[in-house]
Amino acid sequence: MRRLFWLALGLGAGAAGAVMTLRFARKQASKVAPANLAREARGGLMDLAKLVSESIAEGREAMRQKEEELRGSGGTGP
């Protein structure tokens, strides 16, 4: 009777583990599908483009402020 119990318990645990592993594998496979990878890459490039354009805008604003500061002081250095 004990052997039958442990056999059934082992089979149940093995089946549950196999089902969970199969679900996990399918989910991971869908994450690396070409369409999903392309979508994620496009999103990353859009974020990078936004950061670069914001950086350029901040640099131009800092340049304008420094130019106004230099023009206001008459261009005399320290």
C-alpha cells in the first residue's frame, strides 16, 4: 500500500512538473519569436532616439544661455 501511495505521488509530481515546464517553455519561446523581438527592438530604438533628441535640445539651450551670458558681460574673460 505504501509503495502504491508513493508511486502515485511521484507520478502526480512528475506530471505536474512536466506541465509547468511545458507552459514555461512555450511562454519563453513566444517571447523570442521574431515578431516580438522586432517590436521590442523598435521600441528600444524609439526610446534611444527620444533620449538623443532631448540631449541635443538641452545642449542647444545651454549653448544659448552661455552665449547670452558672454554677450552680457561684454565678452571679457576672467
